[in-house]
Amino acid sequence: MKLKYIILLVFSMGLFASCDPNDTMDTPKTEFTGPGQFLQGEWFVTYTDANTGAVKATHSKISTFNTASNDKNMMWVDDDKNYWGLKSVVNCDPETNTFSGEDVDELYFGIKVNIKNGKVLPGAGTTAAGNVTDSIYMEIDYFDVKSDGTIQETNRIAAGVRRTGFLEDE
């Protein structure tokens, strides 16, 4: 029984001795240089045909996130194959919350895409449950090569709101 208390005492002393009272969080341990806070996130968007306005998909989840290089002027746009299949790196400007990419590689199906007029509007969106959140908008041109070698262009508009995580918004 005494051995148990001795072990507990030694462990407790080691725990208190391992703390550094002079260690502060005044200086960050890592530096974040990726796209700004408004550009990164998960979004629920509605896809419409850019030519006819017909709704093609609703409440489709996409993600925008930093690249491995953590370059503040580049980010991923990924729909995780929730709609058409879109996973591309685009240029972005965290100062203006805009993004775009011309003739960029789409990695799920090996085609080319244009992402134009991409923008995030902080606080400008409202979820279906009435919660205020950020809004996202982009125009996407998919360039798919058909079996006969011709290129088929499909134009979509994706617009929606940031995922809040609240159950009523899922």
C-alpha cells in the first residue's frame, strides 16, 4: 500500500517539475500563411446551369482549404465528388476574399476547368434555418474530352453558404 503512495508522490512531483513557469504564448509556435480565414471552410452550395438557370444540385458540400505549401495566394477547391467531381488548386487573394483559376487541372477525372469570379462575402449568407454566415459564389467551366476527341464544355454556377455545424443547418 505504501508503494502505491510513493509512486503517486513521485509521479506528482514529476508532473509539477515539468512545467516551465516562464513559457508564454506571446509568440506563436508556428506561423500561418495560408489563405485568409474567410476563404477556407466547408460550404453547402446549389449548382445551377450557367446557360439556362436550371438547378442541377442543392445542398452539395464543397471544401476550400490551404495547399501543402501553405501559400496564402493558393488554395484547393474540392467537392469530394459530391456533384460533378472538382478538385483543383486555384489562385486566391485573401485581402479581397476572391479566387479564380484558368485552365487548371481537375484531379478526380483529369480534365481542365476554369473557376471564375470566385468570391466569399463575410456575413452575407443565411442558412435554411435562418443562421447568418458567410456566402460563397463561383462560376465553373468543365472541359471534358468526349470519346470522339471533341471537347464538351459544361458551365455551372455554384453559390451557397458556409457550413455552420449547427444541426438545423445540416
